[in-house]
Amino acid sequence: MTYIRHIPSPPLDSFIDYFYYLDGPMPRRREKVLPTGWLDLEVNLGGAIQNI
């Protein structure tokens, strides 16, 4: 799996901590995420997402 992390330059860095890009198969079938109070916007740039 490819993971790329990018920290934006000003003025976006005041509002966005970082962007990240994932590519390839996920190591697990489901992603377990605990609530943190942060907003996480995910955009699928590939094929259809399959819910298992």
C-alpha cells in the first residue's frame, strides 16, 4: 500500500493539518476508526466502494 502525506503551505496550513493519499489494497477488510472530534473528508478517486 502506498501512503503519501503532504503538509500544505500558507494560508491553507492555518486550516488544514495535512493531506494524505492511499493507493493499493487495504491491510484489513474494514477500517476501525475511533471518534476524535476531527473532521475527516475522504474522496474516492477510483472505482466503486464495496461494503462488506
